[in-house]
Amino acid sequence: MNLVETTINAIAPVDRSLCAPIQAHLDNLTKPRGSLGQLESIAMQFCVAAGTQRPRIGRKVIYSFAADHGVTDEGVSAFPKAVTRQMVANMLNGGAAVNVLARHVNAEVRVVDVGVDDPLLDLNGLIRRKVRSGTRNMARGPAMTEQEARSAVEVGIELAIGAIAEGAGLLGTGEMGIGNTTPSSAILATLLPCDVPEVTGRGTGIDDVTLKRKIEVIRRAIDVNRGLLDTPFGALAAVGGLEIAGICGLILGAASRRIPVVVDGFISSAGAMVATKMCPHVTGYLFYSHRSNEAGHSVFLDRCGIRPILALDMRLGEGTGAALAMSVIEAAIKIYNEMATFDSAAVSRKEE
């Protein structure tokens, strides 16, 4: 078996036998039952995923995968491909939004070149795991070979396992890649499934003419690659992206070690969808950070019955939503661990 298959085989369902004692502890905290709402649900999900009644966050690490896309040749983005390289440099210099928010929540940002169409030779601090210099144009054929997609997934798996060995207890996904809402929309349209316009939005701010072109390009890509879309992995290779594959692998690797992952926004959700289709057990290990303002994300969340942690009209990516949601998750675990119980505080309970 290859690393992807071995990792999937190692992913177990979350331990639901812990729900009763965890709920009993939450109900014994000095508050009316359920009065902390989603914070209590988050604490429950984290404990069940980690398989413990004594949760510990540990280090918080956000991996932002960077890659380029051949489909930008079709004029689907408002920005040139060169911006991917420029934003990678900005992130490594600590000047991007994800850096600011990660500092705010005491998380580490790690930037990974899994497929930027530039050698990036002069950038310090970059994790260099390039599989190829950008994908091929998916509107004319497969974006990647299956081996290339597998290699990118393996990058994510290896990075997750490495971070966990260093003490990470919560991982976050992020990405940077001009044009990457196009393959993300193609993946969601294929795997949900749904009509292309339902999950296709303006990305970096394209106008009406470009949006119409983008929809037609995605439709053409799905049609051209029709015979390769029968499996989640086939869809990832044919109409996906290298950073999306890296995100998929990070999620699989973390789940195989019972470590929760915070999924960022629209692009990260495409990677998460591939991972959950490849292994449904993965679902229990995922927190969806926020409801992106990118058209299509609400379709994905609602179709899958997912309640995200935040709704702030964000659509930047990078890992920004993951960083903010990590703060809420950490708050929920602190409530669980540090709040007094009725017994310890000698507080009277509600009369039955």
C-alpha cells in the first residue's frame, strides 16, 4: 500500500463512547445546562475527536499551501499569476492577514510551496515540497496526473504527522494560489454534486463578463475530464489543484493521529470534501472555521449539514478564518478544563 492508503486505513471513527461522561462534566459546570451554546458543542467535538476527557490543545499550527493553476490561462481571475509568488513572500515576511491573526491567537503559520510556478529561490522560511510548477489547464485535460495528485496529498500527510510529533494538538488549513476558486468550484460541483453556477463566485473580485467565462470554463473542464471523475481522487487530479491536494493530505494525516483540524474557507472546504469522500470517518475530526462570503460556500455547508464556528463575511483564504476559529476552540477547551463545577464551588444546582 502507498502512504495515502495506509493513512486512510489508520483513520478510526471518533470515540462516541466518551460523549456521556463529557456531557456530564459540561452539565456539572457552574451554569445552566447548555447556556454556553456552541462553545459546549465545540468542547464536546474536540474531546471526542482527541479521544480524551482531559483535552489539551498543545501547539496550534496553520499550514498555508501555495500553488499555481494552469486554468488561469483562460482569464478566470482578476489578478495575474505572479501574485501567488508575491503573496508567498509577504506571508513569509509576516505581513499577510493570516500572519496578523495567527500572532493574535498565538498560532504558527507555515508556508508550503507545493506547486508555485516560480523557483522561489530567495525566500527564507519556506517549506519546499514542490510537486510540479503549477497544474495544467484543466479546461483542456487533467490538471494533474494521479501520481502528481498523490504526491501532493502525501506532502500534506507528512507535514501533519511531523507537526503532531512536535506537539501540535490543533492544525489549521490555509492556501495561496491565484485562480484557485476555479478548481475548488469544479470539485464541489462534481462531488456534491450540483450545477456549476451554484458554487461559482467572483473569487478575487471578477466582473460579470469574467464570471460568465469562469462558469463556462468550469463546465468545459468537467466535460473534458468526464471519464476521470468517478472517484474523489480522480476528481482531485482532473479538476483540482496542488494546494487543494495538500490540504486534503493534511486533514487525512491529522485524522489518522486523532488530531482535530480547523478548515479555513471555500478552497480549504474543497480539500476537506475530497478527504471526507475518501474516508467518511474524517468528518468527526473537522471544525469548519467560518461561512465564507464566496458564493458556493454556503451551498457546500448547507448541503453537508455543517454549522461553521463564525460568519464574518470573509473570503480571503490564507488560513485567516482558521486562525480566528482556533481562538474560539481554545476558549471552549478552557471553559471545559478551568470552569468550576457545582460541587467544587459549593454552588446550588437548579431545583428539579
